[in-house]
Amino acid sequence: MITEGTAMADMEQRERARLFEGLNPQPGDSLLAIIGMVRRDPRPDKIDLGVGVYRDAAGNTPILRAVKKAERILNETQETKAYLGGEGDVRFVELMKDMVFGAGASSDPRIVGLQTPGGCGALRLGAELIRTANPNARIFVGQPTWPNHVPLIGSAGVGLVEHPYYDCEGRRVLFDEMMAALETARAGDLVLLHGCCHNPAGADLNADQWQAVADLVARRGLIPFIDMAYQGLGHGLEEDAAGARLVIAAADQALVAHSNDKNFGVYRDRVGSLHVKAADESQAQTVYSNLMVIARTIWSMPPDHGAAVVRIILDTPELAADWHAELAEMCARIRSLRARIAGFDPRLAYINEQNGMFSILPIGGAAVADLREKEGIYMANSGRFNVAGLSDDNVERFARAVVARLPENL
Ligand code: LMR
């Protein structure tokens, strides 16, 4: 006999069964999809220029010497795996403050920071902090940008205003257009800036342009939100931070999402930090307490291994010196690859003026697909390619294949 009680229970059971019927299938992340496509391609001479991972002259992504040594030290000396707490590795965060803001910043009481799971964690934590502090604040985001910026920051519920930054076909920064857009921002709005090595364009602001942005930020009361994921891979650690530091100095509040995944080559260990400069020490402490609460609700505590390795390297003079040397080698190799590609055709000359791992080829989606199918050369659909993914053996084949697909009248 069916009673009212069993009918209700049946209905509840069906409701539960239907939970996932509310989901729609999603397209995978377009950048991460390239990893799988390359893996499935059986051609031995395929070239993977998709996700931003540094490769050496032989095409390998080895673990840096200093990282290997620091991992051994960590393995031998670590006595516990007990929790470190929500702030993560406090000494690591101190070291990162000096790396980001310049020597001595770790003793500035207006700057607070927290270890995060990679640069993504830092961006998300920053966006959550902004929404908590001021739900009406908007973040100005130049286009094109890293494809995950808008989903990652936007899903924290902050309003985003997109504006021009780079002309892919004209191969130049749209500086006037960007400044005109920023003139429409309200005091308290944020400006998302790529600290160096713009992803995807490779086109950074020059010193005068950084200064002009700093002046505008100060005049209009805007707040810089800087994404610095490639420090040291453009021209050097200090040089790459110079523009961002100008803008930060001009503002009494700023956020910096920092990553060590690339400059220490510890990609899968997800090593990042978020730093916030507040108007004074007491406000900085309030910000810090909010960061701790927000982080607790998302990931609770960050993973330790990669940050501990970075800390050991920077606190051990021989390892630090070796890391600086390897970083300089990576940086020089990227610069020499840029120069070689640029030398193949005047229409590619712009690549030598740009910085970091990425540049965008002005060839369009059909040519990107053609390169993939006919040549086994993989890059993002936007034409973004990872310069640092080329090896000494394949750079010429790559450049010739690209030149054959460049529009005549560029
Ligand atoms: C990239 O842009 O290729 C890297 O930042 C990896 C990623 O997470 O997208």
C-alpha cells in the first residue's frame, strides 16, 4: 500500500536523482585542451607551443638545479607535515614581498601578503577581497588578456569592464585607447595590469607609458591590481618589476597576484602569493584578517611543498646564486629565440620587441588550424604561441611554416 509518507520519500528520491540534470555540458578550457591534443598526435616532429611552459634548447622542461637541491634538503630536514596555517609559509611570503615590491618591502607595515595555490589562487583571492570590500567596484581588464582572467576573476562576482589593449593585426599596444577607457573609471575602481611579459601578447608598456598609467591612477583614485606571473623572464627580476612598482608607488592601495610557477619552473606545485598594500598599518591588518577568512572558505590552507622549496633556495646563498644564473639563462634563451624568429621576415620583427613567453601571430584561426593539421604545430586559437616552447632544432621549421601563412599586406 502506498502511503503519503512513501510517496513523499519517492518524490524526494527522484528530486535527488535529478540534481545533475540541471547541468549543461561545458567546452573544456581552450588552452588546457591543447595538452591533450598534442599528446594524441603521433607525429614525432610535432611542436607544442600551447601552454606556457619553458623548454630548453633540446625541448625539455627539466627541474631547475637549485630546485632539485632544495627538494633534497627539504626531504632530509623536514620533521613534520603538520598544518602551517592559513597564511602558508610566512618566510616565503616575506621573501616574495621583497621580490615584488623591492628590497626592504617586507618590513613595510602597510603591505600584507598570503601564500596562495599558484597565481590563480592569488587572483581569485584578490577578486574575492575586492568584492567583499566594495561590491560596486569594477575591474578594468585590457583585451586580449589571458583567457582565464575573466572567468577566474568574474566568478568572484566583481563587475568587469573590458577595454582595448593590443591590436593583434597591427601588432602594437593600443595605449591611447586604453588610457581613454581608464579615464572613464570611477575612483575606487581597479585596473588589472600585467606586471611584465604580457600574456597573451608579449607586448608590455614602455617606461613612459607606465609612468602615464601611474599618473592617471593617482589622479583618478584608481587601484592597481597587478598580475605578475613571469617576473624575471622578460629582462630580469628587477627590470620586470620596475613599471609595476611605479604604479604601486603612485597609489595608496594596490593588489599584486604573484606566481613562482614559471620563474622557478615549479608549475605543477602551484606556488603563488597575494600581496596587498593598504593606506596604513591598521587598514593593512584589517585586510589581512579578511584575506585569512576568505582563504579559509576557499582552500583553507595552501599546499606547502613548492613554497618551501622556493624559500630554501632564496635563503641559501649558493642555491640563490644558481637559481639567478638559471633564470638568466632562461631569459636569455627566450630573447635569442625571439631574435631568431624576427629575423625570418620583417613582418615578424615585432616579436623581438616583446617580452616573456608569448606573442600573437597575426594569421587568424584558419591558419592556426592549418598549422596544427598539416605541420603538427600547436598553439592557442588566438594565434598565441609559446616562444619558450621552441627548441633549437624546430625554430626554423616553425618560422618557415608561419611565414608561408602571413598575410601579404601586413
Ligand atoms: C598559460 O597561459 O599558458 C599558462 O598561464 C598556463 C595556464 O594556466 O593557462
